Amino acid sequence: MEEKKLITGGEFLVKETSPDDIFIPEELDEEQRMIGESCKDFLETEVFPVVDRIDAQEEGLMRSLLEKSGELGLLGITIPEEYDGFGQNFITAMYSSEVLGAGYSYAVAYSCHTGIGTLPILYYGNEEQRAKYVSKLATGELIGAYCLTEPGAGSDANSGTTKAVLSEDGKHYIVNGAKMWITNAGFADVFTVFAKIDNDRVLSAFILERDYEGITFNPEEKKLGIKGSSTRQVFFNDVKVPVENMLGKRGEGFRIALNILHMGRIKLGANVIGSAKKAIDQSVQYANERKQFNCLISQFGAIKHKLAEQVIQTFATECSVYRASKALDNAITHSVANGDDKGRDTMEAFNQFAVEAAAMKVFGSEALDYVVDEGVQIHGGMGYSAEMFIDKGYRDSRINRIFEGTNEINRLLLVDSVLKKGAKKVLPVMELAEKAFEEVKAMNGIPAPAEGWIEEKDQYVANQKKVVLMLLKAASEKFNRTLVTEQEILSNISDCIIQVYVAESVVLRLKKMEAMKGEEACKIYRDMADVFVYDAAARIAKFARDATYSFAYGEVRDLLEKGINNFTWVAGVNVKEARRRIADQLIDENKYCF
Ligand SMILES: Cc1cc2nc3c(=O)[nH]c(=O)nc-3n(C[C@H](O)[C@H](O)[C@H](O)COP(=O)(O)OP(=O)(O)OC[C@H]3O[C@@H](n4cnc5c(N)ncnc54)[C@H](O)[C@@H]3O)c2cc1C
């Protein structure tokens, strides 16, 4: 049998994806669902009843919750069995991150520990380092943290000044410096610390243990949200770190940091789905109880609009996150099978999907912000009260646009990654853009819509990609090397790319669902896709126009404008009725049921 070609990162822009190549939550198997149930039970029995105590940072509580999670196996879901984990695949990791994502500050502590706190050692550690730390991290005997950010080095993480100097006897690195905003710092045992050796221009990575002499901590930061999550500054004052605790090679730290962040970003996309579903449950349950003008507020059209849009944004995030997870899972399997270093090969797969990871981080965090913001609004004055949990969701959501790389940085990184793949001919960006320009030149008005609901959606998405490609080519040719300084334009293009990816993911899920369950059973999902694709087209047109009028003149501008008009056109949708149908189903079920 001919080997199926793997999807590569960013490829969605230049190729059609088959529904066979994506994963949808309807395909979760029994084992995955059981793991999800265990995560849900844990939140319901151990976390939600003590949320106020967690937020008050009761001494020892978060640590004991992490330890309990470890005893139940929740910290080792994807850790290989040889290190006392369950060796599950990436999709399972994403599903458990989704379910646990509803757990407020606990979710942050959990994600930090299982992601940035554990994976640098699992993937970049040598045999001795893995043997010493990974099993204990998987069982919760040890808790991990990740120290990259410094007071003077945030987004520009490689500019950190924490230093490591080899001791005279060559047995230790002496580490000096300060790290800031370190999650789990209050109780973590093991810290992956990034520092520069001597006068190196790039970072190296080290494993530090809490009880090494010379490590001190500031008190807990007072924060806007995720108040129960431990966040502290960490100081290193002549800390003696055994030379065998260097992670990876000298100078490899920045690559380790970035690859771990790609993984963190896509997992953040999964986390926000859990938070969003919880906020939707709270919103609809309140709307189904609260009466005004002798009527349940859930019966008002304005409230139905909000409820439906909360659902659509969450559903769209879910479609995209699981699609990307499957592509990543395949890439990891392939990379590991063909390489000789399982850890590094896994992380290189994440690096390949930097575009999708950044897109999920940006789209997911902004979708959740929408969901919780409208959740507060649906609660009216009670939304502003600390009596209801929705205020916590609102405050906790905000961090997602800041950590794991701010959304500004992720937007820039996303488009930069596409441009680099284009320049290296990994993706035929310029060639297809040229074709799109030729097509526009020959066009006489808006293309006739394809026959059939699915075919029409496919056509819209394929056309929207042409707008993106045209913009990439026109902007690259206009600015050449100075394009990096045109951040507004790059961010516009990035937003177009994100919308295209998500819109296509929604359509792909529909195709797969309808093949599984039949069209009739998926009617409500067609409503979601109708609204999302219709809105995405308008958003893409706006971002593309903003970019076009910021740099293009003459014939190029005329062609871009014609391309935007023709390629972002979509047929009208009765969005009011579609949203009402979605809201009515949610209102009937009184919980997220899609
Ligand atoms: C609660 C919390 C937990 C955290 N946990 C950890 C952790 O466990 N480990 C860790 O290492 N770090 C952690 N961080 C740090 C986090 O990753 C950084 O805050 C984040 O990367 C942004 O850095 P900064 O705060 O220095 O902001 P800055 O980099 O100063 O950014 C300020 C603003 O400028 C923008 N900006 C910066 N550079 C550019 C640019 N080139 N182009 C355009 N805009 C730009 C940013 O997008 C932002 O809007 C955490 C932060 C918080 C708040």
C-alpha cells in the first residue's frame, strides 16, 4: 500500500485537507472518554468544592491537589510507561487538557506542571536526567516549573541576563540572576532555568532543584485572575548547579524554550475549550432561571444571540484544535519512527506546526474572552458580583492572551513562519499567489456559487485562501526585508490566516460528522458553520482591506481590491434564525450539548 503523505505545518494554506485527515471529538474512543471522565470527576470532587480556598492560596492546598492528581495518574497521561506514565497519544493529552481546563487556577498549575514543568526534561533530558526526574514528575512526587521570563526579558526572552559560569573545578555552573512570573514557584521542586553561559549570545537550559543553596523567592504576586495559581519571582544567588544538570547542549536553550512553547500554545487552545464550556453552562443556567418583564431572559432574542455566539466560538475552537492535534500526532509518530532521538524528534514535530499552534493560541484565547465577557453580561449585575463563578471565569481568562507568548507576538510569529516556509519553498506560497493574481485579472465579477451546501463552503474557503496568498506576495514584494517592521499589516494577514484555518476546520468537521451520522442529525452544526463562515468572510474582507490600503497602490491595489471583493463574497445567511436554533437547543438542554 502506498504510504499516505503526512500533512505538514502551514500546508492548509496551499492545499485542500481531506476530512479523513482530521480528528473530531466524535471519534474519541472509550479509553479516551474514560480518561476524560476521570478528569471531570477530579474537578467535581476535589477542585470545585475548594475553589475559594484555592483562590485564597491556602498553604499546601494546590500542591496536595497536584499530588492527588499524580496518584490518580492524571499527571502522567502522555508520559511513557517506562517513566510511570500511561503513554497516551497527543490527542488524549489535548482532551484531558480540555476537560481540566475548566478548573480555574488548578488548571494553570496542572498545565504548567505537565507541560512546561515536565516536558523539557522528558524531551531534552539525557537518560540519567530522565531517570532521576521524570517518573517522580509523572506521579506528583516532584512538581515542576519553568523559568524563562525575567524582569527585563519578557517577549524578548533571549535577551535574559541570568548567567551561568563554570566553577574553577569544572564541577558546577554558578548561576546568578532573577526570573519573573514563575508559575508554581511557591511549591515546585524542580525548575527548568534558562541562562547564558559566560558571554554566550544564546540561552542554555539547566535543571535546578528547590533546595540548592542560593535560590530565594519573592512573595506571591497579587493578580487580576488565576488568583489561586502560585506566581513568584525567583532569584539565583551563586547557585551551584552540577554540570550534569545542563539540559541539552550548550546554547540549545532558546530552541528548547521555543519548542516547549509551541506545545504549550496548542495545549492552551485545548484548555480554553473546557473553560468556555463551563462559562456557557453557567450562562445558560442563569438565563434559564432569571426572569425580567415576566419572562425568562433566555427567551429574549438579544440573549439568544449571545448564547449562540458563545457556542459557535467554542465549537469553532474545538474543530480547529482537534484538527491540529491529529496532524501533530501523525507528525510526532512519523518523526519518532524516522529519527534516533525520541524526545528531540517529538519537539521538532511541534516546531513544524508553529503556525497552527500560534493560531490556536490566539483564536482560542480570544474566543474564551468573548465567551466569559458575554457570560458576565448575561448575568447582569450578578455577573459583576463575586457570588457567582462567572466573574472568576472572566478574570481568569485574561491571562491566556498574555502568557505562552502574547497574542501580538503569536500573530507576528505565525505570519513570519508562513513567509519563511514560502521563501524556503516548503510551501508554494508565491507560485499560488501568482496564479490567484492571474485569476483575478481574468475575472468578470463574483464567481458563481458551487452547487450544494458543502461544495459552496469549500469554494468560499478555497477563495479566502487566495486572498491571503495575494496579500503575502504583494506585501513581500513591496517591503522585502523591511516587511518585519510592518507589524500592523502582518497582524492583518495573520488574522486572515487564523480565520481561514478555523473556518476550514469547521467545514471539515461538518463533512466528517455528516459522513458518520447523516445530514439530518447534523442540522444544528450546519447552522454553526453557516454563521461562522459568513462572519469569517466579513472579518477576512475587513482585515485584508485594512492591509491593502496600508501599502498597495496602482494596479496591485486594484487587483487586491477586486480579489477581496470576489473571493470573500459569501451568500447571505439568516443569522438570526440560525443563532436562535442553536440557542434554543442550548436552552432546552440547559448545558453545552454540542
Ligand atoms: C500569571 C503569569 C504566569 C506566567 N508564568 C510564566 C512561567 O511559568 N514561566 C515563564 O517563564 N514566564 C511566565 N510568565 C511570563 C509571560 O510569559 C510573559 O509575561 C509574557 O511572555 C510577556 O512578557 P512581558 O510580561 O515581559 O511583556 P512585554 O514583553 O514587556 O510586552 C508588553 C507588551 O508589548 C508587546 N510587545 C512586546 N514585544 C513586542 C514586539 N516585538 N512587537 C509587538 N509587540 C510587542 C506585547 O505583546 C505586550 O502587549 C507568566 C506571566 C504571567 C502574568
